[in-house]
Amino acid sequence: MNHTVRTRFAPSPTGLLHLGNARTALFAWLAARHAGPDGRAVLRIEDTDLARHQEAAIAALTADLAWLGLDFDEGPGRAGPYAPYRQSERLDRHAAAATALLDAGHAYPCFCTDEELEAHRALARASGRPPRYAGTCRELDASARAARVAAGRVASLRFAVPSRRVVTFADAVHGEQRVATSELGDFVIQRRDGTPTFLFANAVDDADMAITLALRGEDHLANTPRQLLVLEALGRPAPRYGHLPLVHGAQGPLSKRDGAASVGDLRTAGYLPLAVVNYLARLGHSGYPDGLLSHAELAAGFALGHLGRAPARFDLTQLAHFQKLAVQALDSDTFLAWLAASGVDITVIPIAARAGFVAAVRGNVSLPSEAGRWTTRLYAAELAFSAEALSLLGTTPRALFEAALAAGAEPELDAVTAAVQAATGARGPALFRPLRAALTGELAGPDLKAWWRLLPADRRLARLRQALTHAL
Ligand code: GLU
């Protein structure tokens, strides 16, 4: 049970698994798997700030992680050595840690009301100072505290930030960091209602769960010196922190306008988990070789030193590249199951033709909807020609399709093209492009010989007759 590398993903279950968070989860998981048997990946749900339990959000998040193939070793619903893994079930530990800090003089009760605090902040802003807590309650002596309690005032607990210190730490992504404690101000660790603040619970849980590496979003970088001070005061070891740059869209925060913002968006669109994982792994981590890598290969090549500091920009064309590779790698049955799961009606494909169908169209498919288009072009009674195909048909002499129709009973396309060439003299692109337009309705697509074999005999003739009506 002594794992030397314990990483964690600690999401707040506010809704969909955003791609930025998915990437954090992936890197945390890869860092643990990179360590082999010495590594453990922990999932901790940080649900203390939520007004209500978010069962549905937690279930969706867990499902998204499982879909990505990220099997965390410890997490909610598992009997791990550091259970429970839901922060809301660990409140007694946070309270005990807060009390320990209070008893040791590292924390003090703060009786300031919201109005007083706001007034202080306004004053600081007006005089150009940062709106830090002024330390009003830090110096209260025992009798002053007792008087406030007697007057019915309820206290929060603030951490007493030591003065004239510089907190230093080596961020796994951003390198050496130095922050003077004079910049911090005493911060709340326990609210008036007794609940812990995010910053406090997060640090205590990391220590309690023996986390060695905490990868998280860059938005938490400013919390780190405070958390390090808390852990030091508690006499607990701190994890190594690494703050990942945010994932942006084309114009600011990643949103649906960028094609997708969450794992769910990609899943619904028909992206394959291996494509998503390969893409996300490259987003902010350099040094992976080209090509589709398995989870194990991604883990083997993972290195903290390869995490970059530059903001990452989500790029659908890069994802599409990995999607193509992932689709190529599917075996026939999995390919068909993927289509069926995405709502493509594969029952129109005769069972005996299915392997041939997959072989013919796979290279032209990156999303299930595209395969759906090819099934329609193969099996629908009428073909809907693309505009380009239609205009090519309009410039093709009727004789070409008449000759093809005459040879339309041939089981192989070679025999058809030979007959057309003999009858009309057409050859090369002048022969194949109109035939492709006639048989597939488009100017580009699967191999035409394979297509001819797949087309049911009556559809071959129907397509050619339909083309004839548009010909010159
Ligand atoms: N619950 C925090 C979040 O979702 C996690 C911060 C951390 O990983 O330390 O942003």
C-alpha cells in the first residue's frame, strides 16, 4: 500500500466534464500510471461548496472518466485506504484540523461581519491598497473574544499568516515560485457555519490522502502559498503542485462555439475516446511521437518536464486527425457497434455485406454521421446528388450511362468500365468521375470497385437510370 506516486483529480461536480478538466484528469492519471505499480490515481469529489448534493453530476462525471478509459484506483463508492473520497463526508477531519490550528495559535476566531469586511475592502481600494484582511481580530485577547461571543457574534476562523516570510515552491509546470507572506493577508479556513473553505479542505484532504502530486488548473496557483503555509502549520507534508495552463477556445474561454466544450459534447458527436485522449495528451504536453498511442504508451511517455506553460488552444482539426486514426484502428464489429450506438441504422446493410461495407467506407468516415450518409447513398431507392455531382452529370454524354446500363448486370466494375470504354471511347477521369457521380452521388468517396460490389444489383441500375435523366 506504500505508493510512491499518489496523484489525484479533485473536481467540483458542477456539471459537465469540461475539456480543460478532462485534460487535468488525464495528466493526473498518466502521472500515476507512468509510475507503474508504484503509482495510484485517486478521484476525490470536492462537493463541500455545493448547496445540494449533485448525484447526477457526480454520476455523469464518473461516466465521462470511465468513457475516456481513466480508471482511477481510489474514489467514491470504493473501499480505498483513504475513504471516504467525497469531501462532504470528510468534514469532521477538516474541523479537527481547524481546531488543531486554533489550539496551536496558527488560527484565530474572526468576528468581523460581512458589512465590516466590505467596508474595509472599500477603504483599501479607495486608497489604492490591495483589499486584504486588515487583521482586525488577530490581536483580540481572550476577554475581548469572550465579550463578542457573549454578544452573540459567531466567528469564522482565520489562518494567521506568519509575517516577513517568503514562501517558495517548485511548481511542476511553472518552475520556482516565490511569494512574500506580506502579500497574502489572513484568510478564512472555516466559515461561520463551521464548514471549511475550499482552500483549507483541499489541502487537508491532500495531506490525509498522502497525495504526492497535485496537478490542477492554473487558476489555483494563487492558492498554493496559502495551502503550503496551512500544511506547514499542521506539520503535514505538502504534495508537489503543478498548475496547468487553461484550455482556451478560438475567442476566449472554450465554449460550444469551438465545436465542443465538454467530454459529453464530443461523445455525443461520435468522437472515440482514444482519439480524445490522444488529442488531450498532446494539448500542453510535448514530446509524444506522432500517431495513435494506447493509454499504456501515453503513460510510458508522460513526463512532468514536458508539460508546457503556454495556454493551450482547443483545435478541432487536430482532434479530427486523431479521430481518423482511431476510426482506422477499429475492427469491423466495433466500427459497426460504434455506428449503431450513434444512431446510424446499420440494419439496412445486409449481414453478408457488412465487413465489405466497413472496409470500403472506413477511410472516408471520421464521424458516424458520415457513415450514415454512405449507407443512404448505397441503399436508399433514390440518390440525392451533391450539387457538384449534378453539374458533372449535366456535362456527361448520355451514351456513357447507356453503355454502363447495358453492362449493368456485371458483378465487377472492371467489366462495366471496359464495356463503356469500348462503346464510347471514354477513359481515365472522363470515365470514372461521371461513374462515381452517378453511383455515389458525390465526386469523392470510397473505392469505386468496392462500391459497385456493395451496391445491390437493383440499386446499380437505379443509380445509372437516375444519372441518365440528368445527363447531356
Ligand atoms: N475542486 C477544485 C476544482 O475543481 C480542484 C482544485 C485542485 O485540484 O486542487 O477546481
